Amino acid sequence: MRKYILTLISMKNFVFLAILFISCEGTTQSRIAVNMPTAASETDYIWSTLQDINFFEENKYPVNLPKGKLITSLKNKAKEDNLSEKDYEDLKLFVSDSVYKKAHYKKGYDKIKNELSTINTMISELNNLSLDWSFKTFEVYKVNLTLYGPGGTYNPDEGSILIYTTPNGEFKQYHNPANTIMHEIVHIGIQTSIIEKFNVPHAGKERIVDNFVLLSFKDDLPNYKLQDMGDNRIDAYLKTKNDLKFLNQFVSEMMKDNP
């Protein structure tokens, strides 16, 4: 990086450059990029949430959606698998004209920004774990805000996280958004090498992630808690942080005994 910059400036600017290097010495790039949504991206996420509404309700996820007769109608159609392209166009117009306001994301955005130092430290700890299996990491995780949906989702292929907030800067389940962000980062890390490899069902997946976060970051996230989703089989295998090293073996045994 330094050699590249030097080829782009003249010698008369060398003193300025030297000062710049000194001022940047010791700084590190954040592993988290926080983004506010657009009206278009919120429309797409509301639409996706509606399409999956039966899954969320079956698994008892509280789902936030905009208020209004249109949303009620679309939700009912979604439950019957009867959404159309016109419904999407109606939703897009409704969100753009009556729902979306960028200012509604500012407080949640600022709260996440205030937690970046702690989150970066925890990500570094994940990178330094000694494991007998592969935990997938990204150089930078994209954290995208939304006012809608079930609370938090992740894309293991892109290293992106969607996290629910409110205009008042609150988050579902936790006051501190670092809890949800680290939960989703662990989801990303174990998706391929653990969850897909052993075909772990949804409730078991959530329990594995919760145990992983609790054992890894109990000092950084003292308010983190286990979700009760009906499948706690992994609890018998994970007692200490060192047990995470053998998670691959433990999940294999868990699924073999009772798939």
C-alpha cells in the first residue's frame, strides 16, 4: 500500500505523506460495515418476509411489518401462496410513498457504531480459535439495518447480516446489538461445515449457535441468553469453550443418535 501511494504523489508532498503514515500508524480496519437501507431494499425485504410468513409463525418468530390494509391483505395472500407481481408493485409504491424514512434508522445505526470496537475484538477472537473443523470468516461483514422482519438474518455466501431496529434505536431481544450481530456471525461461520454437513434442523441450529456465543463471549456479552426452541441436545456436549474445538464430532454424534 505504501509503495503504491508513493508512485502517485510528487516529492513536494512527501512531508504530508509522512505525517499521514504517522497519524494512521496503529489503526485497524473495522471488520463491520454498517449500512442503512433504501426504500427499494426495504420493499424487497418486506416482500421476502411475507413470502416466508408461514415459516416464521410456525417457529414462533415475532415478525414486524408496516401497518395498513395493504399489508394485511398481502399477508393473507402469502399464507395461501397467492402473491402476484402486481402485489409486489403495490407494495413498492406503498413503501416509497408512505413508509420509508431514512431518519428512522439513524439511532440504530449510531448504536451499532458505538459497539464496533467490542465487535471487532470478538471477531478477532473467532479468527484465533483452535478448531478441528473450518469456521468460515469474512474480512468485512456487511451489517444492514431494517425496521421489519423477525429480528436478524444472515447470508453465509456474502457475509452479510440483516438486523432489525426501531426508530428509537432499539433491537429485538437485546438492548445491545452486538448480541445479535455476533449470533449471526456464528451462523455464517458454521453454516457450511456444521449445519449443512450434518443436515441440522432449525431448532438444533439455533441451540448450537447460542451455545457457541455463550461459551465464546460470556464476558463481552453478559446478557446473552439461550433461546428455548425445543432442541437442546447439543447442551450435553458443550460445557466449556474448549469443547467448541470438537463441535464437528459432537454434532455428528448428536445427529446420529437422534436425527
